[in-house]
Amino acid sequence: MRIKLVAKDGITQALQQLSSSGRNLTPAMIEISETLHSETMANFDAQGRPTMWPVLAESTLKRRPDRIGGMILQDKQGGLKSSIQAAHGAAFAEVRTNKVYARIHQLGGKTGRRHAAKIPPRPYFWISDEGWDEIMDIISNHLDGAAQ
């Protein structure tokens, strides 16, 4: 699954400026991917940010009483939350998952037999304003290092 987030104002230009500096971008990309991972984990821990995710449907709770009062999308080892990985390279920073069901939880949609079940979106790939500020600080710090 690939979801592209639109960078907050100024981030794209700052990354282009950092790229033009001729420096190795990998150290900055490592830090940015760690920030993306932290932001994603915070979304799971808060059960959704900036607003909480919808609660599980009554039909789900009837079928799976073990989920009553549990944390959504993270109630077992090997589940969606634990599959989230930070990744980086010389020109990218990202978080990703290998779970085939990840997309429907991020975006919502219909699933099941004859697409009869509707799952509401529970966006876990979301970056807070503070997260964007942290990413901008990382880029600025690397730009300051490039100027020296």
C-alpha cells in the first residue's frame, strides 16, 4: 500500500534546498523516518488523532467479544501496529506496512462477502503539526550543517 502525504507548507522547498546543498541526505532521511514512525505510533496509542477513530461495530463486538474494551488495530502481536516499519534511503523517508488489510483501515471501504461490511476509515498514517515542525527542524539542522 502506498499513501502519499502532502507535506506541510515549506517542507518540500526545504528538502529541495537540502538536496541542492550536495550533502548526503541519508542522515536527515533517517531522522525524518524516525519522526514519521513516532507519529504513526502516537496515532495508534491515541486511537486516532486529531479525532478518535470510530468504535468497533456492534456486530464485530458480538462476533469477537475479546475485542470489547481493547485497542483498535493493535490487539495482538503481529497485528497492524507492530507491522509498521520506518524506512529510508538517500532520497526518501517513509513508514510502511506489509499487511494486506492496511489500506482498508487507513481509507475505509467495503469488505467481506459481496462487500456487505463497511469499515470506517481509521487513519493511522497522519502527521500532527508538531510532527511537521520536527521534520522542518531536522531539515533546518542539516541545512545549517551544510552551510558550515
